[in-house]
Amino acid sequence: MQLRRPIERRDPRGCASAGTSARHPLPSAGCVSRKTVFIHLSLLLLILHASHAFAGEEGAPRITEVEPGLQGDLLACSLTSEGLPGKRISLSIQSGLASAIEIFLVLINDEEHVLAENRISLRVAFDLWEEIYLASRGEEEWRFSEPSDLRDFLADLEGLPVAPVSTLPPEGRFRINAGVRLHPVAPTEKRRLGDVVAGEARSGSRGNSDGQEVSVNLGSLIRFIYKGNRSPSPESEARSRWFRLEELNRAPD
């Protein structure tokens, strides 16, 4: 009698799903997508290494001027800077990962009391398909064909909201303190990758004894990466001049 070889079927991801032999064990159910996760984690490790390498670099991004102004009913400001987005973010977005630039704005009076605070997150990315650079803030989005155009945009950020004018005392002097913190891997990108890892842990554990071990290893690695990318304080800070509200120019609508 002639023995027939068992038929090996593959699902759309390219993983064998039925008909195997003891000599050729099948890969786990999430083999292809798990490889993708490892590729992303490798990129993150490279970025983490570069973050330490560039931490004390000469010419690191810095704020050079904070200029207050009025925009509609808001007290706003413009930030002039040098070196943004910096080498760490440039490396990250060229790999296809999204980065973020956090801007912290604090309004104080002449007694050094904090009157208002605002945090603005500017997402920066590179679209690998359209080959364009993207910067977005909330529902606003800007597109640039060249990295130099992105750098020019970041060098002069205008209309950053600080606080509604109606909440401020009409008299007195004020000053705006500004800080910038860089995230080579944007927080939203970290959460997305964390969800992918969690999904792989669940799929890998079905019918696969090493699924839990793999998920633990991936989870430990990703937590290490996140910890290494945290900045305890703004990487650049600057202050505006002292001003009164009646001295400010109102930007055109």
C-alpha cells in the first residue's frame, strides 16, 4: 500500500494550519504577525540606543524665543526654536514610526504664581507610501515634501494657546514659561504596539505551549523600551518677556 503524505494547509497569513507530521512541527498560529512585532521592537531598540547616543549632542533642539500674543479670545504665544525635530525623532520617523513633540506652556504673574497651564502634543510622522512628512495637532494637519520644509515649520510655531483671556485678571504683569519634551516614539504608537503584543499573546497561547513564554518576553522588552524613552523633564525651556495684556498685538483671524 502506498502511503499518502498529509496535506499541509495554510491560512491567509502563510502559517500551516492542518496536516502535519512529527518530523515537521507547524509554526504557531501567529507566526507571521509575530515576526512583524519583532521587527518593530528591533526598530525601537535601535531608536532607544540612538536616544542615549544623542542625549548630550551639541546643537540639540532648543527654544530660542517665546513671544506672547492675542488670538481671538485666547492668550497665545509663538515659539522660535533651533534643531527640531532633532536626530532622535528624525531616525524614528524615517523608520516608519510616529513621533511626538510635547510643548508645555505655563502662565505666571509677577508674584510667580501659576495662573494657567497647557500641554500641546504635535505628532510628527513620515508616510512611507506617499513619501511625505506629516505634522498634526488635534484636527489640524500639515504636509511637507522635504525634511527641510518640516524643519522650517517646527522652527517657528505660531498660535499656541495658553489660556482664555476672560479667565485672567485685567491688570498685572505676566510671563509665559515654555518647555519642549521629545518622544522619538509617540505615546499613541507605544499603545498601538502594546495592543499588538497583547493580541499576539492571546493568539499564541491557543494550542501552543510556548505562547505565554513568548508574550512574557515581548512584554518585558517593550516595557524596557518605554522606560528608556521617558524624559523626566523638558529637554529645553525658555521664558517670554514680562508683558501686560493691553500691550499685546492681536493676530488676524
